[in-house]
Amino acid sequence: MKLGLIGCGNIGKFLLQAINKDGLLPGGKIVSIYARREEIATQLVEEFGTQSYSDVDSLLNSDVDLVIEAATIEAAEEYALKVIKSGKNLLLSSIGVMADAAYEDNIKRLCQKNNVNIFLPSGAIGGLDVLKSAKAVNGLESVCITTRKPPSALPAGSSLEEETVLFEGSAAEAIKQFPRNINVAIVLSLAGLGSEKTKVKIIADPYVLKNIHLIEASGSFGKLKLEVENDPMPNNPKTSYLAALSVLATLQNKEKSVQIG
């Protein structure tokens, strides 16, 4: 499987190392990359044996089978539809772009029209299987997530010395105010009740060193309460290591004949 990569930040570099050097995706290789900064792309070409393109259109005209977006919501907004229209499968890392119901519907329609698939990794959380199961029989009543992070991992939070609630409201509004910090809420909303009905609380806590997500849901199935403590990536406290791992796991599992969950 030939892979294209949009975005060469922390997650992108992790995938290049895991796939091209460590061989953790048998039969797969990232053969094409696009990064906004040419000097970074040049370095990665030499280190990981891939090819750099100066624009996304050129990457899409290459022979890649699937494109990984590992950049930002802004990049996903700009390129996701273009990838799908080109007839390439897409793995979308910046899932916050799917908070807009009209955008989500448009992507689904284009996937069907162009006979391609879009893959959404679970990111830095768990429990999605429970939500999807309850949703299947309209048995899901409430979903909320409380995210607690070190102030340095949140915008304008580095100066806080006491626990502070920065946001409380819907997932749809949360992703507008924190587009790089609360993708997990949109993953939950897609698996469950949607972005308007999924409730979010974001807390900056100077006494924690990890990103902590508490997921609570209720419905005809009973109740779910799940807490995940994520180690940040070593060189970027704003990105959970588990988020990067979930992208790799999605790639590893997509071709398996036995699917779990």
C-alpha cells in the first residue's frame, strides 16, 4: 500500500519512523509527503526515503492509494474534499473538521460518489464501541467528556496557577474555540449523539502532567464511565501519544479480514 502524507509535524514524523523505518505496517510505505515548510520536507526525504511534493495536487496525481492528513483542522478543511474527489482513500487525523454536520454529510456523499473510504482514528480516547452499540438501537441518552490538561498544553493557559475551567458547552462550540485540543470530543460525537448534544468541559490543571479524559455516557444499555490518562508526545505537550498510535493502528487494521469492535 502506497501512502501519501499531508503534514509533517509530530504525528507525521512518528508515522514516517514507524512505517518507513521500523516496518510496523507490513506492505505499506509512505512514498509521498507534503509539508508547508520546504526545509522540513527536504530533511524528511533524505531521512525516510520518500518523495516531497510542493503542492497537494501534485501529491494526489501520484500513484498513492491512501492519503493521511496529519496536519491541522485548517489543512483538513482545505484538502479533505480534494483528496476524496481525486479518488483516493483518506485517513483524517484532524477529526474536528467533522463537527459541522453539513460538512460531514458532504464528505459522506462524495465518498459514495467517488467510491472511496474515509478512516477516522479513535484518537486519544476509548469507549467508542459502547457508544456505537447503544446508538444502533437509539438507546443513547447522554454523552459528556471532561478533559483535564496541563496549562502548557492549552492556548493562553501557561500562566494559570490554579485549576481553571476554560470551557463548558457543546462539542460543536468546543472545537471552534479549541481546534487543536479537543478532537476527542468530535470523535465521541460522531460515534454517539452528534456535536450539538455531546457535552464538553475543558480544565487547565497545573497539578497534572498528563492529558486526562473522563468519558461518561448513559442510555438503555446502562452507564459508561471511562478515564484515560495519556502521556504527551515527548516533544509536544499538546499532542497525546495515543493519538499518534491510533493513526498507526487504523492503518494496520484497515486491511484485516477480521475486524474487532
